[in-house]
Amino acid sequence: MSARVTLYSKPGCHLCDDARAVIERVCADLGESYAELSILDDPALLERYGEEIPVTLVDGRQHDFWRVDETRLRAALTAPENL
């Protein structure tokens, strides 16, 4: 099973810590998985997302950046077209 939620982050980012907490809570509640990738490990990700982290993707599409809205993330993961 692949993760439906991806978090692009980097070490020492307090917004990333906040986003991770929301993502962990929502994914745990809904039985979903998530993956976290550091943009520092991939030059292309660093170039693309360096000024927007944290960035959240749902099902491979960008969903949020800077902050994760818990209600919006839950809605995206439970929308009928995503089930």
C-alpha cells in the first residue's frame, strides 16, 4: 500500500513539525499512511519547493503549503472520488 499523503519538509523547520502533527493525527484517525521526504535529499525538490515547505501532497497532487488545514485534509482524504 502506497502512502496517499506526502509531506515535503526539511530538518529544523517548525512549520514542518506543525504540519507533521496534523498529518499524523488525520492519517491515524482515517487509517491512511503518509510518507515524509526531506527536500534537502533531492536537488529537484529543493529547487521546486525550497520557499514553500512544508508542502503536502494528496494522491500525488499538491494540496497545501506552509500550513496544513486539518479539516481540508480530512475532506480530501474522505471525498467520494478518492474512495
